[in-house]
Amino acid sequence: MTFLDYAPAPESTAVLSLRASYGLFINGEFVDGRGDGFTSISPATEKPIAQFSTANDADVDTAVIAARRAYDRTWSKLSGSDRGKYLFRIARLVQERARELAVAETLDNGKPIKETRDVDIPLVAAWFFYYAGWADKLDYAGLGPAPRSLGVAAQVIPWNFPLLMLAWKIAPALAAGNTVVIKPAETTPLTAMIFAEILQQADLPPGVVNIITGAGATGSALVNHGDVNKVAFTGSTGVGRAIAKSTAGTGKKLTLELGGKGANIVFDDAPMDQAIEGIVTGIFFNQGQVCCAGSRLLVQENIHDEVIERLKKRMSTLRVGDPLDKNTDVGAINSRAQLDRITALAGVGVEEGAERWSPECEFPTAGFWFAPTIFTGVATSHRIARDEIFGPVLSVLTFRTPAEAIAKANNTPYGLSAGVWSDKGSRILAVADKLRAGVVWANTFNKFDPASPFGGYKESGYGREGGRHGLAAYLETSGWAAPGRQADRPKTSSKAISKGSQE
Ligand code: NAD
């Protein structure tokens, strides 16, 4: 098959005015961190972008003190509508600086510019707009009478959607009246620091949001600080488990958004063209570094060969390369460590006897790259069917009946997402109802909306982000079960909040 060649269409980086080095953002100002500095590099070129500070224990303490003071003196005293005004202002500034944020995110993370431009950054603005609207309506959120803010929230986020995860954390926390100390991942601190500039532009009172950088030790010091009331973590299940242990019995309210191994189930009556696009979006969006990726394709046996043939054809048209190029579909893997992890797990897939296929790809000479890959002939016992690979690798399994599809989809320690492709609405509803996954997409995949709750079952974590459920994680409530608060959950609560409640 031959394709038309595309001329390079790189997005200009002239819109950026980056500093050579960024400190920590504490009490409304950039200050030097007292830990060792580190350099963030572009995963597509391995070239340095800027220097960042590591917050040591003393810096973490300073940040939490600033957040506590801001909570006591200003933020908790503001009316909901005044808090909302700040959030609206932040949302508008994100929109004004959207191009700059998209370019910075692509540079630092390696994901294609068409994703940061059309998905990440618009959703960041949408999240702030959405929660701005809730700030003065907390009494009407159905969370019980007179919900109250918690205090200081400690938030730790991963590198796969750096600014979007920041928005998911900060927007509901502020809307609910809390102050925040947040730590972005060590490989993607750039947009968080540009966001700090936005907070200055928005005149947010000092200390309401504090942004500290560093690696796991900084995150650990933050979540274990004695004066935080709430911990919100998004990242790996291993670290989530450690945080659950260390915060148990401390009275800190905890939400965990962890890993996943989502099943994308394609029935033989599915709209085939859309399903192929959905499979591609499900696993190759953001190079598959998506907690809710559709990384297990469950395809009905009688259409297996047709689906695989069409999928391979479609995969052959994916453009892998410079993420700043507007034509690029699949960008760089975020770090060498992540590339090594993906490479190792794909190797295990071959050793275990699955059949590996990738289209031919020409990679740039520097940077971290992995070709879109599918494995066929996968059994549920294979590690590539069980472990989260967090890369552009799809494991294909088959099923014959809906019951078998459901059993296989649920045969995982995780429970974050799933997709169902079928022409029949009744079948979709019946299957979705039995899937142990926080989010089930029907005839689509990887769609996000601030009004829709998102979160996991089992080892994918607990608590919900998004929607009014996302507010509950940041409020002291009575009368309705706040997701993420098992200990004092009222007995009257039920799992009736559809997929929005926790296990
Ligand atoms: P990670 O757990 O290693 O790191 C996540 C964050 O935690 C980083 O900021 C890191 O510095 C920090 N951290 C590391 N050790 C810590 C500790 N002991 N205490 C406190 N903080 C610590 O995960 P990762 O490799 O950066 O991210 C990938 C993982 O995140 C995947 O498993 C993915 O599924 C998950 N993820 C989940 C969601 C979700 O919403 N469920 C979203 C994105 C990513």
C-alpha cells in the first residue's frame, strides 16, 4: 500500500517564553527549593528544557504551612461565589494561554500536539469552568446538608496527562473551599509551573495553591505531612497501596486513582469502521500511557480475523514521530524508564507465545520511541493480558458469548474502564451493568467530561473525580456516602450511584 507523503508541519515553539530554571511555587511566589535541582528533558529529542527544584522536607513543611494559613485566613472565609470567580478567571486564562500550554505540554511529555491542543488543554479549561459553577452551589450538590471544606489537600499526580491531572485535582478542591499543595511528576513539571504563573495573573490569594516539584521522596513527605487533611493521589497501584497504608488511621481523607487494564469488547454486530477507530483511540491515544486505556481487546471469535486485518491496515497509517508535528498520531514515550518497562513486558509477551505485530516505523535518531504493537493469540493467563503495560501495546483475546466476554473482561485485578461495541443498545446496557469497571464507554472510547465521574474498582483505586462525586472527595458531608470515605460511610448509603460509587 502506498500513502501520500505529508510535508512536515511542526508547531512553532516561539509562543513559549520559558525560564532557564523554575523554583517551587509557595505562598504565591517562586522560591528556590532546598533539595537537589533536576533537569526536565524533551522525550522526543532528549534535549534539556529547563531546570527544576526538588522540595525537601523543610520545603514541604513551608508549603503546607502556607496552605494552612491561606485556608484559615482567606480561602475558607470567602463566599462560594467569590471562590467561583477565581476559578472562572483561571479557566479563562488557561484558554488565553492555551497554545502556549499545549506546546509546553507536548515538549515536556512527548504526546502529539494535536492531543494537547484538542484534548488536554481544552479539558483543563473545561474542568475549571465546571467546578467554578459548583463553588456557590455546594448545598445543592445532593451531598447532604451544609457540606464543609476539609482544610489542606495534599495532591500527587503522574506524568501522562500532567496539566489535566492537575486540573482534576485543583479545581474541585478549590471549589469546595480547600487549599492545596500539589506535586507534579518529576518528568513533567513544566506546565504546572506555567500554571503557577497563571495563578499569579489571576491574583489568587497567596498560599491557596502551592506547587512543589521533586520525585517520590517529595511526594511521600507531602502525603505524610501531619497537617494535611486530605490526600489525593493518581499514579501506580504500588505507590497507591503504600500511601493507603501510611495514611490509615491518621484521619486523612484519601482518594486513589491507580492503574488499569481496560477491556474493549467488540461484538460481531458492532459498527465495524467505528470500532476499529475506537480500538485505535483506546490503545494508541497518548501512546497508550493512559490508565483507562483499552489495552485488552476482546473480540467475538467469528469476526476476529476481519478485525485484525482491518486493524493492521489502520495501524499502518498511524504516523509515529515528532510530537510537535501537527500530523503526528503517536508521539514519544515519556521517559527512558517507561520505554524500558514497555520493551520488557512486550518481550515477555513473545516469550509466552503470543504473536507480535507492528507496522513499519521510522523513528527519529534521538528520543524514546515504541511502535504501535498488537499481540494476537493471547491467553488470559499471559502477563500481557494481566499487567498494565502503559504503552502502545494491545493484547487481543477472543470470546464466543456475552457471558464469556463479561467473565474475561472482569478477570483482572483492576477495574477502571471498559468499552462495549455493539449495534444493540439493550446488549450494551446489559453487558455494561455486569462489568466491574468505573467507566464503561459504549461505541466510543477515551471520552472525558468534567460532569462525568471517573474512578476505579479493586486495584484501580477508590473515590471519584469529576462531576458532583468529585466534589464529595473534598467535602465533609453527611447524609450521602462520600466516595473515598469508607470508614464513616452512612449505613443508608448504597451502590445506587451507578458506576460512580466505590466498591
Ligand atoms: P508513580 O506512582 O510512580 O508516580 C506517580 C506520582 O507519585 C509521581 O508524582 C511520583 O513522583 C509520585 N510518587 C512516587 N513515589 C511516591 C511515594 N512513595 N509517595 C508519594 N508519591 C510518590 O506512577 P507513574 O509511573 O508516574 O504513573 C503511571 C501510573 O499512574 C500508571 O499505573 C497509571 O495507570 C496510573 N495513572 C492512573 C490514573 C487514574 O486516574 N486512575 C491516571 C493517570 C495515571
